[in-house]
Amino acid sequence: MSFLKYAGKRALAFSGLLLMLAVMAAGCAPNPPAGGGSAPAISGGTIYIVSQRGELMAMKPETGERTWSAALQQPAQRNLFGCAAAPSPAAVYGTPAVAGELVYVGGYDGRLRVYNNGLEQARYPAEGAAPVGGIVGSPVLGRGNIYFGTSRGEVFALEAATLARKWQAGIAGNGEVVALDVTSARGWQSDGRSRVWATPVLADDTIYVASMNGRLYALNADTGAEKWRFATGGAVTSPPVITGDTAYFGSFDRYFYAVNTSTGQQVWKSSIQAIRWFWSPPLIAGGAVYAGAMDGKVYVFDAATGANLATRDLGAPLVVAPVLSGDSVLFVTETGRLWALDAASYQARELQAAITGKVHAPLTLDDTVLYIHTREPDSLYVVRATTGVNILSIPLSSR
């Protein structure tokens, strides 16, 4: 064997050893940040928000000073090399639900946690039990229950005080909602197409659930029984906005819909099709529907007829729902540009907010103050809604 061939074989073996050691080291290394995109909830003069590193914190609105914090951790698991990595943070995409001193947080690790002054009080499923599907939307409180959907196409109603399961439903491959046995510990096996990423919407005795299978469901809030379903031509990630007897929402088929909440029948479908899909919920104000799409355009529809009243291009994808501040409808693009649309003329003007980072979390408006959670960097911007002037910029994750 020549020296060059021998050296080449030795080098190949050595590089393979280095690769194996690198994989082993990676397997034993700390886990990466959780990600997520939680919007702040404001209750009792306190801001509750989850950072992209899975830390739930309570802060003072005036200064951003933390009064308490808690790390949402997933259990450590051993990998094939026998390494037990440190507990990893749980990603949280939804807004915390607050009831008095209790804060409910749904994680993508498939667990709902309840905190009181920074201390975990309970979780569902309980410690040691298998998790449910990943929770993307926000948990919703009402009728003595807390409701949430999962990435496995499940919908849960738990007793808010105890987290005892009231009912559980699963969306089957044929689109039918199936009641699941609340006494069974067996997890629901989804077909993978019926994921529930949208926040459920509770109105009176009905819970409205949007699914990635392209359907909007109306379920009995006390039993989980299906009342009706409405099918679109694409996935639905937008929670509906319920006004009177009408549900308004957009779809990945790039059309916008109005559906009667009593019958599940279509009231109207937009005559124009967006260039890209509708991701976020709309805003209803003054008889008009304001819907932002991923093509960067705001589509304004007549709430009664669906007629297109205006289309405004804001230059970048619109991932989060707008909010109403006075006579202006405020939109924030994914790139952090803040726009105000006049509710009478539908004309748009950009507000000079100094926001750095991408915006994927819903907006929170408290009187005339707008809260915007960005990623890269992970920060909470506190902005004057009327002018766009920054009041505070609060770092949420230490590097």
C-alpha cells in the first residue's frame, strides 16, 4: 500500500471519529432556545408574557421590572449515547390566560401549566403522564372551564379550578368530530392533517375551532358535540371573529369568509382572492372587516355583503391581527413596521416606531399603549398607539 493511500485511509478514519465525537457532544450539550411567540396578557396592572427561552414572567407596565418569573421546562431525556441533556425550555406561542392570581400557559410540549405568583400549581396532563399534542393557540377561559386545541387535532375542555377533564374531542381524517373517552389514558392519534393551531373562540354556549384540514367547527361548549362544520379550500389558522350571528375568518385558499353562527351556512365569500393566504384573525369595526394577508396587503370588506371596500399594500407579510385605537386600525408587519389605517377613508400612514426584530406574536392594546413582542431580538416594545413613539424596550431573554 502506498503512503498516500495509507495516509488517506488514516485521515478518513480520523475524520469519522471526529464526526462521531461531535454528534455525541451535541447530544450531551444544552438544548437550544425554545422559540415561540407569546403575546403579553395584561391583568390587574401586571404584564404576563413568556420569552422565547420559555420563561414566564410578570412585569410592571411602567418600568418593565420583573416581579416574578418561572421557567417552563420539559423533562430531560437520555439519547442513544446515554447522555441526559438538561431540561429544555418549552416553547409557548399563545397568550397566557389570567384569572385573578392564576396564570394558565399552554406549551408546544403538550402540557397546560397553571402558576400563582411564579409557583406552578398544577399541570395537565399530570406529571409522569404522556403529553397531549402541542398547544399552539392560547388557552381560553369561560363557563368555569379552560379550552384549548392541539397539533394532534384534539380539543379539550378542563375544569378551570382543578384541571379535571370535562370533555375531549378529536377531529378524524374524514373531518368528523369524535367524542373521546374521558376515562381513557390513551392518546388521540391524528391523521396529521387536522391540526388545531388557532386559538378556540368561545361565544355563549359554543366553542369555535379552526383546523388545518380547512374547516371551521362549532362545538357545544359544555359537551364537545359538533353543531356544524364549514369547509374552505385551504387550511384555517385564523381564529374567527364573532360579531352578532356571523363568524368572520380567512383561509389558506386565499379567500375570506362570513358564516352564520346558527346554521353554519355561508353568508358571503370574498369575490377577490389574496395573492397569499390569510394567517391571522381580522378586525371588525364600523361595519367593515379589516383582514391582513401574507402578501402584505390589507383587504377591507363590507361586513354585511363582502364587497371589497379597499386594498392597501403595507409592503411586508401581515402575520398578526390588527387592533383598533380611536379612529385608526393599527397593523404591524412581520418586519416591524407600524401602520395606521383611517377607519373612515381607509388611507394608510406609517407611524415611526423604532422596532427591531420580526413580529409573530399577537398585539396587545391597553388603552392608548401598544405592546409588541419581537423575536431576534427577543424584546417587548411598549409604544404610544397614537404616534408610534417608543415608551420602553424591554429585553426578555438574556444572551
